[in-house]
Amino acid sequence: MAHVSRKRSRKAGLPPGTPMHIGEPRENAVTMTAFSYTASTLKETELSQSTDCQAVLNGLAGTHWIRVQGIHDVKPLEQLAAFYKIHPLVLEDIVNTEQRPKFEDYSDYIFVVLKQIGWQGTPPQLRIEQISLILGSHFVLSFQEHSDPIFQAVQKRLQNNKGPLRMRGVDYLIYAFVDAVVDHYFAVLEAVGDEIEELEEALISIPDQNCLHRLHRSKQDMIVLRKSIWPLREVISHLERGESSLIQDKTRVYFRDVHDHTVQIIETLETYRDMLSNMLDIYLTNLSLKLNETMKVMAMIATLFIPLTLIAGIYGMNFKHMPELEWEWGYPMVLLFMGLCAGGLMMYFRKKKWI
Amino acid sequence: MAHVSRKRSRKAGLPPGTPMHIGEPRENAVTMTAFSYTASTLKETELSQSTDCQAVLNGLAGTHWIRVQGIHDVKPLEQLAAFYKIHPLVLEDIVNTEQRPKFEDYSDYIFVVLKQIGWQGTPPQLRIEQISLILGSHFVLSFQEHSDPIFQAVQKRLQNNKGPLRMRGVDYLIYAFVDAVVDHYFAVLEAVGDEIEELEEALISIPDQNCLHRLHRSKQDMIVLRKSIWPLREVISHLERGESSLIQDKTRVYFRDVHDHTVQIIETLETYRDMLSNMLDIYLTNLSLKLNETMKVMAMIATLFIPLTLIAGIYGMNFKHMPELEWEWGYPMVLLFMGLCAGGLMMYFRKKKWI
Amino acid sequence: MAHVSRKRSRKAGLPPGTPMHIGEPRENAVTMTAFSYTASTLKETELSQSTDCQAVLNGLAGTHWIRVQGIHDVKPLEQLAAFYKIHPLVLEDIVNTEQRPKFEDYSDYIFVVLKQIGWQGTPPQLRIEQISLILGSHFVLSFQEHSDPIFQAVQKRLQNNKGPLRMRGVDYLIYAFVDAVVDHYFAVLEAVGDEIEELEEALISIPDQNCLHRLHRSKQDMIVLRKSIWPLREVISHLERGESSLIQDKTRVYFRDVHDHTVQIIETLETYRDMLSNMLDIYLTNLSLKLNETMKVMAMIATLFIPLTLIAGIYGMNFKHMPELEWEWGYPMVLLFMGLCAGGLMMYFRKKKWI
Amino acid sequence: MAHVSRKRSRKAGLPPGTPMHIGEPRENAVTMTAFSYTASTLKETELSQSTDCQAVLNGLAGTHWIRVQGIHDVKPLEQLAAFYKIHPLVLEDIVNTEQRPKFEDYSDYIFVVLKQIGWQGTPPQLRIEQISLILGSHFVLSFQEHSDPIFQAVQKRLQNNKGPLRMRGVDYLIYAFVDAVVDHYFAVLEAVGDEIEELEEALISIPDQNCLHRLHRSKQDMIVLRKSIWPLREVISHLERGESSLIQDKTRVYFRDVHDHTVQIIETLETYRDMLSNMLDIYLTNLSLKLNETMKVMAMIATLFIPLTLIAGIYGMNFKHMPELEWEWGYPMVLLFMGLCAGGLMMYFRKKKWI
Amino acid sequence: MAHVSRKRSRKAGLPPGTPMHIGEPRENAVTMTAFSYTASTLKETELSQSTDCQAVLNGLAGTHWIRVQGIHDVKPLEQLAAFYKIHPLVLEDIVNTEQRPKFEDYSDYIFVVLKQIGWQGTPPQLRIEQISLILGSHFVLSFQEHSDPIFQAVQKRLQNNKGPLRMRGVDYLIYAFVDAVVDHYFAVLEAVGDEIEELEEALISIPDQNCLHRLHRSKQDMIVLRKSIWPLREVISHLERGESSLIQDKTRVYFRDVHDHTVQIIETLETYRDMLSNMLDIYLTNLSLKLNETMKVMAMIATLFIPLTLIAGIYGMNFKHMPELEWEWGYPMVLLFMGLCAGGLMMYFRKKKWI
């Protein structure tokens, strides 16, 4: 199961605004890359932690994107936050990977938290990663836990000058990131959809414990996905409504498109949830049906043979004086009687519609 | 099961606004027909892909409807979009058949996505087809996946000049399309209703595995239908409210009528969902009831005969010294004792209200 | 079961606004009666289909009520509609008995659809009939499927000049009709309530298949009732709010009263739904409890007697060399051993709290 | 079970505004008492039905409260209503004890309906009584079905001049009544809470039919309570918002307090509902678990002994030519074989984790 | 189980505004400490009950916080309330520990009720404690049931002048308290999350009664937690919106942060609820699956051996004239026949896919 809540309690008691990484511990270094670009040029600068970060940032001309990979080391992030005058509570939220997707407007900049979802390991388990974005008037800061390839495609389009990325402002860059994250959800949902179809067929043919286990896993996964995706609608709705002057009017139509995708994802999610509940209900009823059939067969066998066994038992008793045993036709008559008993019971079963 | 999500993931990573057909692959060619009409005249022009599309479109006088059948070939659609200045995101949505029903107002034109639902194959399965409509000031564009006969009736009324179709503006034409789609839902729901009635009777008389399977199928179908039909209400509500100047006031009353039908369809859908849930609950309880009865019969048989069998077994033992065996009345006394045991148990059962 | 959806699909493909009767076919003729009245006078005119309808209608002085019984013959209704300038979509809705309760304000007149609910046949089944009302500035048109006595009481009060019916305007007449329909729901709910109480007692004492069948029937009925009654609240809410100038201010307090009754009916309906669900849950659990008890008894019997039967079987074997058979105290010792076994098992059962 | 709906149908067909007592028939007489008071004086007058009611009412100086106990006799109530110019629909609602809690503002006076809830009989059953209050500019009318002691405390505080009752206006008196009714709900909920705790322990230790019956009763009670208490929130919300000039601003803070209590009661009610549902689910699962254990024991016994019994049966056959029977070690070998069979099965059970 | 409702009914009948402690009885004394501080100074004064409370309070300069531990003695609280002109209803709410979390704006001061939640005893049970806060223009009053260490951290930061506590106004102090309470919820939820993970594994491996008991406990706990935490969102929402002039604008961003945490807690809570429901469903289905398997094994054993036992019984009968017994190959033929029966049944089972 994807962990729903990581050890957040370590923070309890600290003064608010104290940035402290909450999440799985990491070992690889934090890397920061600055992309400053115009319609025709693109400059890429590595911001190593040792170099004077401030100097480099001061040197960045015009529109730029600072890409941060790894948020477990708070130091360099604090330098960045200081340069861009980011509120301490924002920094605290960036390094605390337990945030829910959210949109916060600090008038000078917009702070957006998203959840990137993927599969990991065998059997595949949900992995949820937090992505934080800060949109200023001429800059974008992006923060990721890993060096995931989620922004790779956007980076390439920027480097190769494909599409209108460089022509448009930083709000369009933010849109590109959000779109990349949301598009990735479709792949996750497809995997879930395939699993549901497989499960559905398995439940009908061989309803074993493994099926039930997979069904359980899928249902728990849906709950976790729901928790990550539902708040997203509101986040994108804020971006779409364009309340902030940082989002240009002509970019809003793109956010409307991504909002539409989010609603589609949520509806598909709900549809899957309903389908899984449905499947569990049917599965339980199917088990009950099979138990009924098993018991009917067993009850018939028992009802048919137990009385006959008693009769055989009676004539197996060793009493001295049992006149029937002496009769010449005793044995065939008993067999006949047994046959009649069996026949009568069969007719009773047929009347009760058991056969 | 109707596929809830088709391979949308192929698109992940492409820049937004790249039109790419998402849906089942098709082989037949895309056909485009232009109908330009006034109250008294109607001209029909085939827009073959080879001819100069632009020239023909430029030549269309006044009110016209371009009917596009097949959306798997993006080329001709791009020509059309370019001529009518359709936003790339709209074109992307038209060819992506995974859209949810939606209404988008681009001030110059209105973009509407609907889902047409039908039955296909044996046993009949739900088939969902996407229909996209664009309403401009003097033109309507319609896009379908197949050459379905859904717009045939409207086309005939236009050709035969029946009803007020030609007299009124293009907004009435849009209404005619929406009405045709919504009216078709009633037929789908009737089929569902008939299946529910059949199922209900079957569940009472012969509750077998097949019933359960059909019940499951119907429940999953309802989930899929719900996903396609629910958003429709909002779409038609937008059309009815007449926020856009492209919808005339006197057409609004017709959209109110079709909105009413949509609400009726949704309520019937919810009613069917409730009924199916109800039927499953009752079915499960019925199974439990039958199991109880079976087990009661079996418990009685076992309780009645097993002790008697033991008695018979005891007197079937081959001990040398078993005084009872020698008694002259041993055998009848044992039979009598067995009868008393059975009678006593019967009375116990009657006390426990098992008989 | 009350049919949820009748054959509406026959209409698919027809131009909108084509009136066509949808509902069960009828044979008796359509009767139309006109009541024109002032505070002191009342004139009753039969509008036979052969007479010149228009002439009679033109001759009606002041306030009047046209009562139409039977809507399966569209002809006379079209004459009526033409005279009062009723929109074709309204006429279409009147003859289509599949409408949901609704309120539509056409500024010149108000169109209201209600559902009258009753019991029919043995065992009683729900029968839902559509009642359509049109309120103009000085006239009321009422349409019923049958010649049901639902408006009889109102008609008598009008004829006998009891109550303020004649003194007040036609909006009060509409109120009288709505009130009559809503009051009738209480009788229907009482019958449901009585059935629930009966069922509740039956489930506790003799939980047989018949109970389950009745429970199922009641639950399905509740779903159908819910579908007919829920939209009514909104309808009456429109009437109460008095947005139309056709409803006088002093009549609004009466509509508030009937709105209150509707809410009460809906709440009672929901209460019954909850109660029935509750009863089914309890019933299922009760079955499970009884099964448990049955199985415990059976398991005890089996566990007690089966080992003893084996012992008896062993000493019933015909081996030549079985020393125990020769022992003088063999038989009593075996009986003693059997007794000890049984006693030990009884103690085990007591420890497991089975007895 | 508290009756959810009493015989309201008797009223169907009567003109609206006809007061008619709906509820359980009563025998004791209607008593009416008038309390007229200022900050320092209090006069109590019995309004017997025979005296001239009007004269007494005319004689009442300033602020006064008319307390009516018993509403089954419509006559005296009509006199009262006539004097205070109460709308006929209000009087109709007062005597019809099937009302839901409601607030109605008739500008000259406010009409409030509440439900008082108590326990009655052994085992205690819910008893719901209707309390109607009318607040005028300088008078309060209160109507009760019985002579319940619910207003006794308020009456005493008024008589003994304790608290600010006499100092403040009639709106504070209304508050005192509402507060008394709502405070009483806490006692009812406590009884429910105690029953739930008892039931919870019983379900864990001895889950018998009686438990199930009590659980059912509690769940049905919760449904009835819910129906009576939910609408109360809206009623008090109307009083708190102080839309009417009859409620003074400084009294609003008191209604806010009682509104708060109502929300607390509703939340507790919902919590209890959830707990009971939860308990039923657990109970059902517990039964299933126990059935499983019983069946496992029984299956083991059967599987262990039935094959052994067959072996014993085979060697109990009376065939002339059965070589094993002649063998000297036949008997011990058969016993050994039986032991091996039993041992093997035991190992199989252990592998399947049944033991 | 945490008690949902304590003995509130003792209060019924008392005039409103009478403070009376409702909650578990306590023995330790009420302690009151006053902290008056500026940016550079902090004075701590113990307000013993014997000293003249008023004098001390009058002597407090500027911003100060009165910390009250223990609310079971109403006397000293009344003195405090009198000094700060707190409304009697507020005092009544402070000492009644059955309040739901709420926010009340009395314009001169804000009254906030929170619930602090913790674990207590072995096995750990939920303990819910009420915390009341009053925020005036230059003072904060805090009320706790116990001397819990929940405010200890805040007190230390105040004493050590760490963080901006002393620099900012009393509204920031209130924020610090609310934040401390909300942060503590994360620890509670983590414990629940751990229990759920443990339970999930236990349910899959060893589904015994203990598991079910723990599952039940967790579900009931979730219901209680939900009741305490849900209303909190609204409370903090009031604080965040800053409707009162007592909350400064620059403090609002902090309340937004804590509001965000509350939403996160509520979503986690709902996620856990869904997961637990899911687990119970799966558990029940799992039991059903296991029962099915058990019964299938047992039915096979019974069906296989019972007929064979009958055959053995028949040839164990002692009839004089049983020709088969005399046959030389009788015994092997019977064994062969038994083997054929068993084989046939095995094939039947295989056909029915039971093996």
C-alpha cells in the first residue's frame, strides 16, 4: 500500500515556519539547474551548492526556470527562498512531502503543490511524489523529490524550441508542467482499467483467494488515488479562473483544457470505484450461490443415503430372534424397500425443485 | 463491457494542441458533406479530400452545415479547422474520442461534445460514440466517428423541408441534433428496463449463475451510462441559459424541453441503479434463506438418523457376551427404542419451530 | 411493479413538437367539460367532439375550467390548444404520459405536470397517472388519463359553492387541484406504512420467502414513488415563490402549506426507505444467526455420534482374531468407553460455549 | 416502534383550512391557562371552556402567555384563534399532530412547531409529542397534546420570578420553551448512548437473537429521531437569524446557543447511527467467522471419521471369501491402517492451517 | 470507547446561562497563571484562588495570557469572567466539556472551543479533552480540563523568547495554540495508520476474532474522531477569513496554513474510514470464500464415502439368503464396484470444477 501518512509527527512542537524535510530519507545530492531563455536563446546553468548561488541568480536575464531535484537538504532551498523572497511557510510546505495538492496566491507569486503518481516495483505499487511549483512575474521554480523524467519532455521542447514554449510567458511554462503531470494520470488509470478488466474475467472463471487479494489491493489503491487527485480539480480551477495577474488571459483557455482533463480523470476514478464495489458485491453473491449449490448436493446425498444406511445397519444387528433374516425373500425385499425410499426422496427433491 | 478508457496514454508527452486520433482504428475514408440552405433552397456538396476544400467552403452561401463522418484522419479536419479559425485545442478534443460531454464557449463559436449510445453485437453490448458539434454565427460543423444514422432523420427533414428546420437559424439545427441524440437514450433505457424486468422474474424463479452474470453486466452498464449521461445535463443547461448570443431567445424554449428530457433520463437511470442494487441485496438474502432451509432439512435428517445408526451399529458388534442379543424380545424392543428416539427428536424440532 | 418507462421510443426521429400519445392504449372516448363560474353562478357545458368546440369556448364568460378526461385522442386536444394558444411542446408533454412532475412558466400561462398515485388490483400495485394543468389569466385547463375521482371533491365544492372556491381566482382552483393530489399521497404512504409494520412483525416471527418477496416489492415501490414525488417539491416551490403574476399573493400562503405537506411526504418516504433497508439488513443477519445455530446443533450431533459409530463399526468387523470380542466384560467396557468419549466431547463443547 | 404516520388520510377531500384533530384519541378535557405578567406581578387565570373566553382574553393586561393542554377538542381552539386573528391554516396545523418541525412567519405573529420526544412503557418506546408555539408582539400561545411536565420548569421560574424571564419580552419566553424542549433531547440521546454501550458489550460476548432484536429497535428508533430532529435545525436557524421584528436583537445570542445545542444533538445522532451500522456489520461478520469455525471443526470430524467408518464397514461384510478376515494379524493391521489414515489427514489439515 | 456523550442531562431544567461543570469529576485544584509580556519582558504571576484575583488582574500591564488548568471548580472562573466581561453563556460552554468545536464572535472578544485528542491506557483508548480560548484586544484566556503538556511548547517559546511569539499580538498567540492542537492530530492519525497497516496484514494471514475486534474498535474510533475534527474546519475557516478586527491581516496567512492542515487531517481521516470499510468487506468475503472451500472439501468427502458405506452396510446384513455372499469373487467384485463408484464421483467433481 502506498503510505497514506508519513512520519509527520516529528515536527510537532516546532515553531511554525521551520522548514524540515518530511518524507523518505534520500542519499543523492540536491541538484539545481537554471534555464534562462528568450524566444531565440536558451542558457542552462548548473547551480552547484558550493558556488555562490546568489551571484548566479542575480546574473539570470529575463524569463527563467529554476529546476530543483531533491528536497531533502533544506540548506540550498533556503538560499533560493531568500533570493526570491518566498514566505517561510511556503518553504516548509515544499520540503514536507505530506501536502495535499493546493493553490496559494501570495500576490507576488503563486504557489502550487501537485502529486505525481506512478507505479513502482513488482507487483507494481503506487508511488506518489510531490511536485511544488512557484510562479513569479518572470520566473518559475520547480521542486521534485526525485530526478523523475516527468519534466523531461517539457525541458526538451524548451531546449529544441518546439512548440510555443519559449514564445509565451512563464504562465505557459507552468501550464506545460501541470499538463505533463495530469497527462501522466491517464497512464496510471489505464493500468488500473486493465487490472479491473482482468480481475473481472478472473472473478467469473476462477474466484480464488488471489483474486480477492488483488481486488482488495485495487480498492485500496483507488482510495489513495482519490485522495491525491480530488483536490487537484480545485487547484486547476484556481489557475483557470485567472484571479491572479500572473496568469495571462490567453493562457486561461489552456488551463480550461487541463481542468477538463482533471474532471475526466476524477470521473473515471469514480467509475472504477463503483465498478470495483460492484465486482465485490457480485463476487460475494457468487460465493453464496456456489455454497448453496454445494450444500444442496450434499444435503441430497445425506438425505438419500443416511436412512438407507440405517436400514442396512438394522439388518446387520446380531439379535438371535430377527424373523426377517430367516425369510427367503428378505434380502430382495429390503433392497426393494431401499429403492422405494430413494425414489420417494428423489420425488420430494423434484417437488422442492432441488434437482 | 464498454471500454471506459481507451489508449489515451499514447498522447502523453506531446505538446498540447497536437490533434491525434484516440479511439478504435478505422479503415473507411473520412467523408465530408456540405449542406447550404435558405428557407426555399438546399445545395448539397461533397467535399472530397482531394478537391480544394477551401474553394468549396468559400463558395458556400449563407447558412450551412458541414457534416463530417469519420475522424481518424486528421488532415482534412485540420483544413476545415483552419478555414473556420477553430482553436487547436478544439480540434484535439474532436479527434480524441475519450472526451466527456462538454460545452465550451469560444465567443465566436460554441463547441459541444455529446455521447451517442447504442447497442452492438450479440449479446448486445453498449457502444459509445462521440459526436462533436461546432456552432458558428451562420454555420454548423458536426463530427461523428461512424456514418451512424443518428443524424439521418434531421438530414431528411432538412432535405424535404419538413418542419421549421430551414426557416430557423443554425441554433435550431444544433437543437435538432441534440434532440436526436437525447431521444435515442430513451430507446437505450427501454432496453435496460426490459432487461431489469426479465431479470427480476428470473431471480424469483430460477436464481442461477447466469442471472447473477446478467445482473452484474447490467450494473456495470449503468455505471458506464451514468458516466456518459450525467455531464450532459450541464451541457444542455448551458445551451438553455442562452448565455451566448449565438443561441436565439426563441430557441431556448426548445433547449428547455431537451433539458427536461435529460433530467428525466438521469432520474430513470438512477431509478434503475437503485432497483438493480435492491435486486442484488434481495438475491443475496434469498440465497441465504435457501441455504438456511437446506441446512435445516439436512440437520434434521442427520440428527434423526445418526443416533439410530449408532444403536444399530452397537447391536451389530460381534461381542461374545451381549445379553440383549439373546433376549427373545430384544429386536422389537430395539426397534421400539429407535422409534421413541425419533419421536422425541421430532417433538424437539417442533418445539424449536423447525418443522 | 409500476412500469418506470413506457414505450417512449416510438417517438424517436419525429420532429419536436409533434403531439403523440405515449402511454397505455385506451378505448373510452375523450370527454371535455367546461365549467364557467362567478361567485354566484355556475354553468356546465359538455364539449362533445362533434360540436364546434371553438364556438362553445368563445361563448364562455369570465373565469372557467375546462376538464379533459382521456388524452389518447390528440385531435380535440389540438383544437383546445389552438384556441388557448398553447405552445406545441406543451401539448406534446400533455399527451406523453412519461413526463416528470414539472413547472413551466410561458408568461401567458403556467404549465404544471403532476403525478397522481394510487393502488390497483390484488395484490395492490402502484398505478401512476399523469395530471397536467394549465393556468391562464382567467382559465384553467386540466388533463387526466382516466376519469379518476381525484378532482370530484373539488368539482362538488365548486358546484355546491362550498368554501371560497368560487370567490377566489383561478390560481386558488389550481391550488385546490394540487392539494387534492398531494393529500392523496398521504393515503398511499399510510398503506406503505401499514405494510412495513406488518412486515416487521412477520420478519421476526416467520421469516419465509413470502416475507422477502413482499420486502422486495415494497423497496421497489419506494424507488418508484421517490421518482414521482421528489420533483414535486420543486414544482410547488415555484408555485409558492409566486414568480408569475398569475399567482396572487394571498394564494401563496396556501401553496406554502401544500409545499410543507410535500416536504413531509418526502421525509416520510425517506424514513420508510431507511426502515426497509434496515429491515433487510436485520433479516439477513437473522438468517445468518439461525444458520449458525442450526450448524452448531448439527456439528455437535456429528461430532458426538460419528466417533461412536466408528467404534461400533470396529467391533462389528468379522475378523477371526479379535481378542476383545472374547472378553467377558468386552461389551460393557466398550459401552463405558463410548460414554466417556461422549462425556469428554460434551465438556469440550461447554468449554467452547457451544451449549 | 413510534408510529411514523398516523391516520392523516381521514382528512383527504376536505377543503383546506378545516381544523380536524389528527392523532391518538384523548379523553381528558382541554385546559387553557392564561398567565399575564409584568416584571413584578403575575396573574394566573383558568380559561374554562364554559366561561366567556373572549371576555377573559380582553381583560388580560400587557404581556401574557396562554397555555393550552390538549388539542383534541377543536372548539375552544377556534375561539382562541379568532381572538388572536390566527390564520385557519395555522389552526389546522396545530391540531394535526403529524406536522414536521417548522417555522412560519405571518408578519403579525410567528408560528413554530416542535417535537418533544420521550420514552414510554416497558420496554421503553419512543413517544413523540407535538408542541406548537405562537409568538405575537405581546403574547405567546403554547399548545401541547398532553399535560406533560416539559413546560413546568419554565412555569415555575415565571411564578417564582427566578432568572430574567419576567424582565424580558415574550421572545425570551419562546426561547425558554425551545431550550426546554432541546435540553430534553440530551436525556433521550443519553439513554440511546447507554443502550448502544450495553449492546456493544453484549454483541461481543453473547450474540443471540435478543441482541439482534435490540439492535434493530435502536436502528429504527434512530430513523424516527432523525426525522423529528433534523428539521429543528432550520427552525432554530430562522429564530436565530432574527428576520422577524418580533425577536429582539439581544435574544438572538440565546437562540444561537440553542442552535448550537441542536447541531450537537444532530451530530451525536449521526454518530450513533454510524456506530449502530458499524455494530451490525461487525456482528454479521462475527457470525460468519463463527460459522466458519464451526464448519471447520465439523469438516475435520467428518473427514477424519467417515473413511475410517467405511473401512470398519468393509470388514464387517459377511462375504464367505474374505482372506483378510482369516489372517492372524488382520485386526491389528486394520487398526494400524486406520491410525495411518487419521494421521495423514491430520497432517493435511495442519498444512491447510485448519488446526 | 471514548464516551460520545457524558451526563449532560443533569443540567436539564436549569435556567440558561447557569455555569455547571459537565464532565468527569476531578480532584486536583484549579490553577490559574497569568503571563504578561512585551517584546523584551515576561512576568509570570500565579493567581491562587485565595488571593484577590481582581487586584492581580488589574495590575497586569499590556498584552497578557491567563492560563487556566482545571475547570471543575466554577467559582474562580466566574471571577475571571466577571473581570473580562464574558457573557454567561460563554462561561457555561467553557465548563460544559460536551461542546463541539466552535467559533463565536462577541465583537469585544472571540470565543473558540477546540478538542484535543490523545491516547490513554493499555490498550490505548481515545481521550478527548476540551480546550477553550478567548481572544480579547490585548489578552488571551485559555481553559483546559487537565494540566496537559499541549501548551507547554508554546509556553517555553514564550518564556525563552524563541520565534516571533512576543513580537506579535495576541492573535498570533491564539494561532500558536490552535497550531499546537492541530499538529497533535497528526500523531493520533499516525497511530491509527499504523494500526490499519498491522490489521491489514493480520486479516490476510490469521483472520481471527481478535482481528475483528480490533477492526471494530478502529471503526468506532474513526467515528468519534470524525465527530471531533469535522467542525474544526469551519472554526479555523472563521479565523482565517479574518472577519473580526481582533485578527490582524498578517496573521491570516498562518491561519490559512493551519486550515490547510485541518483539511489534510480530515481527508486522511476519510481515507482511513474508507480503508477500514473496505477491509471489513474484504474480510467478510474472505470468510465466505473459506467457508466455501471447507464445505466443498466436506461435500466431496461425504459424497464419496457415504454411498460406499451403504454398500458395505448392505453386505454386512445378516440375511440367511444373500447369494452374493456365497460367491467366490463376491468380495473383490464389491471392492471393484466401490472403486468404480468413487472414480465416477471423482470425474463428476472434476466436471463441476470442484477439484
